[in-house]
Amino acid sequence: MSVEDFRVLYEQHVGYVHVGNMKACLRDMVRENIPAVFDGIDTPREATKGFEIKDVRAEGHLMVGETVYDMGDRLIGLRSIWELHDGRWLAAKLENFTAGTDTNA
């Protein structure tokens, strides 16, 4: 998959997060990694006020997406690391990063 193709998938996933569709978000994740992937990670637990995709890139055999979510009272910088599983790209790991001060949807 090209980075451009992954961007389409990642944008769809971020859209699920933005509207609070957590069931769809979980379908995009490596099932065996749930719930450990959320341990110690600040993630949106409800619909967001806005978001800004900061980066989408390939890192070796992985794909990485970085988005800042506006929760109204705080910003969450969330990096997801995606792996290929049985022909499907799935988020396998989450990390927080320092978010900036401006977002838009």
C-alpha cells in the first residue's frame, strides 16, 4: 500500500474517532492488542470538537498516522502505528505526542 492509499484509510479512521464511533475505531485495530494498546494512553473517549491530521508516513514495513484531537478542554496528540494483518492494515500501537495549540476540522 502506498502512503497515499494509507492516508485514505487513516482519514476514514480519524473520522470515526471525530464522530465518536468507537465500534468502527476498534474494528480498525489489531484485536489481540485490545485493551493493552490503550494502557497509559490518553485517547478520545467521545466525539471530538475538531481534529488536525499532522502526519501520515511509512516507517519501514509500518504505516504511521499522527493527529491532534480537540476535546474542548484539552488537546490530545495521538500517534497510531499500523501493521499489515492478513492483507488488512490495522492499528497495532498507540502513543501520545505533544499537541500544538491549534486544530481545525
